[in-house]
Amino acid sequence: MCGIFALLNASGDDATLRRLVVELASRLRHRGPDWSSVWTDGRKNFLAHERLAIMDPRECGDQPMHNAEGTISWVVNGEIYNFEQLRDDHGLDCRTTSDSEVVGLLYEKYGSGFVSMLDGMFVFTIVDSRGEEPVYMAGRDHMGISPMYIGYGEDGSTWTASEMKCFQHVPGIKDYEIFPPGHFTLWRAGDKPEFTRWYEPRWVTDEAYLPSEPVDLGRVRETVKKAVLKRLMADVPYGVLLSGGLDSSLVTAIAAKHRDQAKNSLDWSEKLHTFSIGIEGAPDLQNARKVADFLGTEHHEFHFTPEEAIDAVPKVVYHLESWHQVRAAVPMFLLARKIKALGVKMVLSGEGADEALGGYLYFHEAPDAREFHRESVRKTTRLHQWDVLRANKATMANGLEARVPFLDKEVLDLLMTIDPSAKMCDMEAKPDGVHPKMEKYILRKAFDTPEDRYLPEEVLWRQKEQFSDGVGYDWVDGLKNYAEAIISDAEFSLRHERFPEETPQTKEYYFLRSMFEKHFPGERAVATIPDGRSVACSTPEALAWKPEWENQLQGDISGRAAGVHESSGEYYVAESEADANGVSALKRHSSTARTVMAGRTVAANSLPTRKVTKQVMRAARVARASRPLPGAGRRMSCRTSL
């Protein structure tokens, strides 16, 4: 994983353009701290690369890369897991052991049709100078695991970049957008690129499709296992992010038990290294230790305070390029920094299973199998703006690459064709006679192998805990309280004037949106951000499942908001959040009948309150005191810097 940047068909002085490319590409230096390179063909086309050396860290693996004649040049960000097979099967004359080399060589041999051959996470840009006029190509992996944006210049130029920050405050760029996952574009100088979908399984392209394949637990187990092992491909030290939840624990278990079967994997440590983070006493830390002890990993546990997390928010919003996912991104950002300091450059992570299998707690409320499947498709195909974006950018902010086995093409094409009725939750049913049919039952049962256990029973069948909750409830509640303290009621009352589009409905999101606007002003940046209305990480469409959800303006992404979480009775609602969603509705949610969870009954309580720590309040007072007050006698725009 690296950072790539391209300026194509530009106009102007070559020296000036090169300085511009160097400056804009340097904004990606956090993604590629190992080396920087810029190439130009002398015809106003530039490719730049900020390298994080994972495969073939020698100088010969530097990019941009070129074919033997020097007529095709390219940059790649990501990992191609089947590069050796492609090299051998197609007789490619590779001069390095870098997986990125096959991209340009396959293009040289097959043209744009090569993209579907790639198995991995990737974005790329190619300059083909074999004809009188150059031809350009750019593409992105099936799920958008690797980020890329594309911009359009006033002079007819085209720009591509791994992150949106490269396009900020650049006068020559008139527009930009997200490069869509599963697409490529092939164009000539002067033309505007048009996107072509290359990843087109039926579950993605056919909205009416309702899967009907029966569950094959053995196939699920082996397919997931294969996906984990192929991602151990690395020439540098690596490890696994271990939260103690089901998904990260299974990835850890597979890597620990079977890593001797992995190919091209550096044997750098006798034990697999695992990493976790949280507030002291957090649920994730306890469960991560339990899993690490069971598997015998070399476990590293790190801690943070709510105050340290709040301190990191402005930097995280800058790297995340979104005001969503901040709750989960901050702990991941802090953990990545700790991991990188240990000399580790690559980690495996558990994103993707919740979307493909309906693992979020709100899926308990799915009205039927068809809607369950539709929501699963919505969640999975939008991951490039949510969890995948967060997992990539929060780690790469510190030069750490995260790989996601559950988003493997083969894994997705298996899980997304299973009859959704087999995925639906039914806590009254026990298909195996022992375990309730809880969220992700299929995955749990696939690895429920008593003769050769992957995980302890209590971890394998642990309730879903979202990362932002699992690292410590005080972090999420502390962020809410900080925003309530730092944003005045007067300022918040004018939020519609400051943010007429995607107006934040709580002070937490007003605070985060303000951070975003500071770094990414304008409508083009806002257009890259998805609709954030949600309950417990649902899509906006799923709010229609329940009347009390449908009436909410903002909702909350915490799993505790779903009403089926073991700690939902302790779920804290901030004042502005209650105002946005209707206090009476939230009180009904917290005081209504009892919720059956895993064979036991959990009583819900009335709305709780939570005190703000002295440190958080002190930080809020300092921050507010440092902000300029809106001027008297004029219209208040509230455009103050946070």
C-alpha cells in the first residue's frame, strides 16, 4: 500500500508542473514514507509515487514502473495477491519480485481487459505512449479497498490521487469525485474519462436478485482460511489487529494455526504478533487477551484515555477525509502509530464480515429475508465510504498497511449468494441444538470445530461489539460530552445557515463537520460523503424497518442504540442527540419491554446520564476560549475555526 498521484494532459511550463506534482504528491507522504519518485514523459504527463515498501523493498521495486521499451509507465497502490500465478501463466517478463509489476505488463499484453484477472486490493494509473497520442487507463479494485479520487482540470487535464487532500486549494482543478470501486476507465488526451464496470457479480448488478444457495459450512471455512493465508504475503514484519471480537479473532486464529502454509511470507518471528487498544478495562482488551492466550500469540496491548482520543480528532478527520467513522478511526489511528513504532508495516484486519453476513445488531430487526439481503448488499457495496475507508486511511496515516480477508472476491461471491434466510437472526431458534441463531451464525458455526478449536467457546459465540464501543464506552460518551460542551447552543441553533447541505443534527457531528470543513471546504468535498442517517450502523434505507427509527433525524451508530445489545440499557444519549431524535422516542427505546439475548432476558433502563470527566471539561473550556466569538451587529455565519 502506497500513495499515487497523476497529472495527465496538463498545460504549462514543465518545470512548474513538476514542482506542483512534487508538492501535491508530498501530501501523501504518510502513506509512503520509504521513498518518493516523480516521472514525466516530457509531454505534460506526470506520475508520482510515495512508497511503502511491502513487497520487494529493494530499489528495483520503486515506482513508477515501465515496460522494457519504456513506452508504458504505471503506478500502483495496493497488493496483487496472485501476481506470481499471473506472471507464470501469462509469460510476463518481470524484472522484480514486486507484485505491482504485473499490472503494466498485463495491460501491455491484453489491454484494458486485464483488470478482472487481478486478485487483490489496488488502484492504478497507466500512461501508454506507444501511439502518436498517449492513452491513459486507471482502475480500482472490486470493493474500493484502496482509495482513489479523480479530478478534472480547467485545461482538459485529468488528475488521479490516493487521497482527496491532493486536490485541495489547487486553482486548476474545476471538479473531482470518488473513483468508483470495481470500475476502470480508458481515455485519450482531451476526452473526459468514462467509467466501465469490470466487477459485475449478479449480487452487485441485479437489484431483484435473491440468493438461494444452501449453506456449506466446510466451504465457508476453507474459503475464509484461503483468503487469510494469501494476505500473509509480505517481505516485511506483519501482524494482526485483534479486538477480541469474532471477526478479528477468527483472522488471528487462522493466521496463527496455518501461517506455515502461507506463500511469500517473511518468517520474522516465532510467534504471530497481535495488537489491541482500548481504555483500561475495555471489553475488547479483556477478550483480546483471552484470544491471544488461547492461540499463543505475541500480544501487544496499548491504552489511551478519552482525553488523548479527543486530542487526536482533528488529525484523524484530516486523514480520514470524512466526518463519519471518527469514533472507530481514532482508536485505530492511535493503534497504528504504536504498531509502526515497533517496526511492523502490515496488519490483517476483520472488516467486511458484518456487511456480508448481516452481523450488526440492527439486522435482528430485518423484516424479511429479501430486505435482509438488500441491506447486506447496500452495506457491502458502500464500504469504500465507510469501514474500508476508515481501515485504510486511519492506518495509512501512520504508514501501516491493513489487509481485509473478508472482502476477498471469492469470499464475497460465496457469502453473498447464500440464501439470506440462513443468515437471519432468530434468538429463539437453536439450529445445532445448543447455540441461538445469532448474528453471523454461519461464520461462527463454520469455525465451531470442537475436535480442533479455533477459538474459545465464549469468544466464538460472543455478541457483536462495534469497535468504537468495544475499546471503551467512555471514549464515545466522552466525545459526545466534549462536543456538547464546546459547541454553544447559539452556535448550534444556526447550523442550517452554516451547513445548509447535510446539516448535522447533533453537536458531535457539528463538531466533526467543522473539522472537515476546515481541511476540505466546498461542495465537491461534501459530495464525497455519504448520507449518515443511521441506527447502530444501518444504512438510511433500513431506518424504515421500525417507526421509531424512521422518525429520527440523526440516529446513532453505536451498537448500543439498536436495543438488542447487552449494554443498551446503559446507552448514553447526549442532549442535542435527544433533541434531534425526539426524547419521547428514545425514552420508549430505553424503557420498553425486555429484550431476549442469547437465552437470557436483559431489562432496559430509563435514559442514563453520564458525567463528563474534569479533564474533558477543562479541554473543552480551553478550546472554546481560544475560538473567536461571532461579531456583534452582523449576521453570524459561525464560520469559526475549531
